[in-house]
Amino acid sequence: MIDKVKILKTEILSDNWYVLRKITYEYFKKDGTKQTQSREAYDRGNGATILLYNQLQKTVILTKQFRLPTYVNGNENGMLIEACAGLLDKDNAEDCIRRETEEETGYKVSSVQKIFEAYMSPGSVTEILHFFIAEYSKTMKVNEGGGVEHEEENIEVLEMEINKAMQMIETGEIKDGKTIMLLQYVKLHNLI
């Protein structure tokens, strides 16, 4: 257990895409001794993610896009199957996920349900992710999706049966943490 955390020094190591800081801090350990440590924290802002599901068809909408960090870490072609997601920027989580859903998937959802929040990589990234689900139907399709050009997004929209998506977790075709959590949520709660 630690107590009385105090930030001693913050240095900006990079402010290129997002902000990487080196933070030196001190705290008191359970035995009362003072400990000083330095850690790096990457601040890219907070985000939101959503899984669109169709209860009658037993299908979900996912996206597929190139993710450089996965390519660098051995993902052969860098393509990743994911739930729709985006950074909040200056929006609240619900407004963000509605906008991202339409931009990335082409669906304009009428209602979204927030199910939880989670830190995805708390050892090094400050981001908290807001998780949503929403039912969709063909009538909600307003465009082809694929992302927005000025953000240089090149997103493929995938519609698949929930059982196929669950199998893709087992085979390693779906490796994205947020997507796995959302798929398991809808299965555990018998939504489809």
C-alpha cells in the first residue's frame, strides 16, 4: 500500500503525436519509509468504444484497419479486427461514440448504452476507455463508413455472426482487448 503520493518533477519527452512524460514522484510505503521513483506515462487522451449488435440476426459490426504498433510487434500484415472506437477529443463519451460510429461504420445509432469504463494499459498509458453497446438494424445505415479522409482512416466495415466472432477470438484472428471484452459482454449477458 502506498500513501501521500507527491509529484516531484515532470519532463516532456515527446509532444509529437500525443504527449510522453517522464514523471518523478515520491510516496510513503506501508512501513513508513519514503520511496522515490520515475516512470514514463503516455497521454493520448481518453476514448470510447462500441459494439453494434443485432439481436434478431445474431450479428455484430466490427472494423478492420492497419495498426502500425501491431505490425511492429509481429502482426504479419498489421491489420486488426476491432470494435469501433475513437478519442474523445473535446466531446463527452456518448457524443464521441455516436460520431465515431457513423464515421467508421456508416450506422447512425438511435440509442447507446454505457456498460463500463476501463484502463487498457495502466502501466504506461493514461487513457480510460468508455465502453458502449447499441443495437443496430439495416435501416440505420446512412453511409458506407470507412472513416474520414482528413484523419487518413482506411477502415473496412465487417458484419458477422456473433458465433464466428467468438471463434475468431479462439483462433487469434481477433486480438484486440476492447473488442474481446465487448464480445464477451454481449455473450455473457445473452444479448445475442
